[in-house]
Amino acid sequence: MKSVMIVDDRGIANIIKNILEKNNFDVTVASTSKEAIELMERKKIDILLIHPKLPDEDVLVPVIPDQGEMIEKTIPVNCNEKDLVNFLSSL
């Protein structure tokens, strides 16, 4: 089971959390970068899913913490459930 941390302060995190938990992901939510760092010190996270504040895009950006690697793909926040699950499963 992949563990995912959603970092978001705009309310979308709980919607994404429910979708991912339904599809067998272990999900943690953080609303600030400080909270995310504190949680990562206590729990292994496979994928960080960050919802950055960008003026021209509303996307989720995946980061693989163990590799310190930002994935060069993003996924729209308003994607459907199947696309989100497939996207994260492919990482």
C-alpha cells in the first residue's frame, strides 16, 4: 500500500483523501509545510502530493521524498477518480 501525504490549505485535501483511501492508499493530510515536515519525521511517506498556489494552473504536483525528486508530471485538481488513482499508482 502506497502512503500519500496531501499538502493543501484550500479544502480539496479531504476530497482527495476520501478518494485515495477508497482505493487502498494510506493517506495523511497536512495544511502547512511545517506540519508536513513534522509528520514526515514520524511516518514514512511514499508520495507527497502538493497543491501549489499558481495563478495560471490548478494542479497537484507529486514529489517522491526518498529520492528528493519532483516528478515532471502534474495532474489537474479537477481530474476524475480513475485518473487520479492511475496517476499515483504509476509513480
